[in-house]
Amino acid sequence: MVIMRRRSIRIIKLVIIAFLLIAIFVLGYFRGSLSPTLTRVVIPLPLGSPAASPSAPVSPVNYRIEEVVSGLSVPWSIVFTSPSRMLVTERPGNIRIIENGELVSSPLINFPETVSKAEEGSMGLALHPNYSLNKHIYVSLAYESGGNTYIKVERIVDAGKTAVRDKVIIDKIPAATLHAGSRIKFGPDGMLYITSGDATKKELAQDKSSLAGKILRITGEGGIPQDNPTTASPVYSYGHRNPQGIDWHPQTGNLYSTEHGPSGFDGQGGGDELNLIQKGMSYGWPIVSHQRSAQGHVSPLVVWTPAVAPASATFYRGSVFPQFTNDLFFGGLVGEGLFRVTLDSFGKNVVSWEKLPDINYGRIREVVSGPDGFIYFSTSNTDGRGRIRSGDDKIFRLVPLN
């Protein structure tokens, strides 16, 4: 009886100790969740995803979130013309100036022909590599002609408080109220890259004679580079549904794109993608999606299901967040957050990805690495699909918490 009683006491003690350890863990977890200090949490890839592997240990990154500006109307793209001046497209047809943290009341320029419906409007924005000398800015916008909607990329000249319309660089990219693509950026090769959606006509994505469902590559004057995959064609890659983010790895120079997967009406929902773009290759749409593979089509590096709706892409190039060096960031519209992807040293596999904690501002679209090393991102709650908060839409930035 004494032995049994001692065993019972020992078991009770072990149960109490286990309960206390669990309670300490739970309290610590919720205390951390409620703390104003925001700490990075790495989420490994789900099992079965490409390159799924345990995440490498990382140092926590603490940051605070600062509001930069409010009162924007569906901001889409952000560029910095100097450390103190940024330009932002508003989908209804404006390019706005933010100078020293203040939104200038008058737009730099307005495009009255802009069609602003659902996913269309004034969208992509890019600076010419020699902007400091020529002041050339490129903007993509939707317009109507002959009963059809198209995307064009136009060049304007920045005059400080205003801008002058200069030249249409490329025109008649098929568009629709959905799947308009329209991210534009100059690559390290000095060429202008343009993403285009399938304009809800998914068969166009595999049609190399169409500009829809592609990543296009042209010169700053609108010419066709001699080393494009097909002579006299701006098509660089094809088989895309609706890519809205592109950027180049700072070290390898590899080109990556984020792409929206099916929405239900054109396939099983989800299947958002991160792709490593290769010249002249097909990325599967509409033949394959959701990580399915087929001969002659490149599979994505990672797929998100349920959908997060990746709407941008930028590699971190600053120094104030050293743990983020060469990580890829994008905004999630449906995912309502800021996402970070870590690639391996060769840039061919995803090591891990995460949704940064405590960024609770609704739909996030643009993300850029600022000249000050901070990470800037914009909301998209006034686009008809989000819950509008006071002052929307806004631009925020991540700043290290010292």
C-alpha cells in the first residue's frame, strides 16, 4: 500500500509539473502575441510543396509599423525618384506625389482616358535606368477603343510638380475587367518587362501571337530586343494567368514573378504561384495549374492554396534589416498581409515562407524596398473588395525597433 501511495503521489507530481509547463508556454505565447514588439515567425512550407524542408534557424526581427500617408484612392505602384520623393499610381487615373512624407494635393499627372473598373486602371509605374538624366517615367493604363479594352504603356517626362506625356511605348495589350496584369519594371539588362493577364480568355495565354497572358520584354523606346526568344516579338515567357509582380534576385540576377491562380470560374480556386522565369518558356496556364506538371511547361517554385492573391514582388536590398537580405516580399490581397519568401543560395528552391505577424491593415498590394532601407507597403481596401478603414488607402513602412 505504501508503494502504491508513493507511485500515485509521483504520478500526481508529474501531472502537475506538466500542467504548469503547458500553462507557462500558453501564457508566454499569448503575451508575445499581444506585445507591441512585432517579431518574425517563420512558417515552413507545407508537406508536399516544392522544396519543403525544415526552416533554418533565424534571428528574430523586431520592427514597428509607421503610417507614411493616407487618403489615397486604390494605390497600385510605388517608385522613389529620390530619398524624399515617391510617386504612386492611383487606379482611377492619377500619379500622386509624396514629398517629405506629405501627399501633394495636385497629382503629377492625370490620364483622363483611364478605364477604372474591377482590376483595371492606371497601374504599373517604372523609372528609366537613366531617370536622373532624362526624367523618363513609364506607366501602364487601361483604356477603351472600338468597344474593346486594352492596356498600353506610356512614357512621360517628370517636370517636378507636373509631367508631360511623351510617347506610347507599347499598345493594344488585351485587357478585361479581370486579369489585367500590368506590373512594369526595368531589368538589370536595361530592358522594360511588362506582365499581362489573360484578359479572362485563357486560351490566349498559350497563343504566342497574342500579348495576353505573357511577360513581355521591350526596349525603353518600344523596340524588340534582338535576343528575345522569337524574332520581332516582345513575348519573353507565356502561359501566365495573371502575373502582378516581378523582380530580379540582387545576386543571381534571376527573374521571378508572382501570379494569381484560378478563382473558381476558370478552375479550382487557389493555386497562386511564385515562378522562376526562363526565357521562352511556358508556365502552364491554362493547361496545368495547382503544381501539376506537364511536359514543356515550367512548374512553380511554390503554390499557395487557399489563395493569398500575390499582387507584387520585390527583393529586399537594404541594410537596416540584415536578416531580410535577398528575401522576396509581396503583398497579399486575399491573404491580407505582407509575405516573405526565402530562397536557397542558387535561387532555384524555396527554403521557407512566412506571413509577417501583426500587419492587420486589410488588403496589401504594393511592396517596395525604400532607399532608406525600410520596407514600404500600400493597402488596397478602396478597390471594392476590401473593408474600408478610416483614412484608407494608406502607405506604411516597416522600421527597425531599436
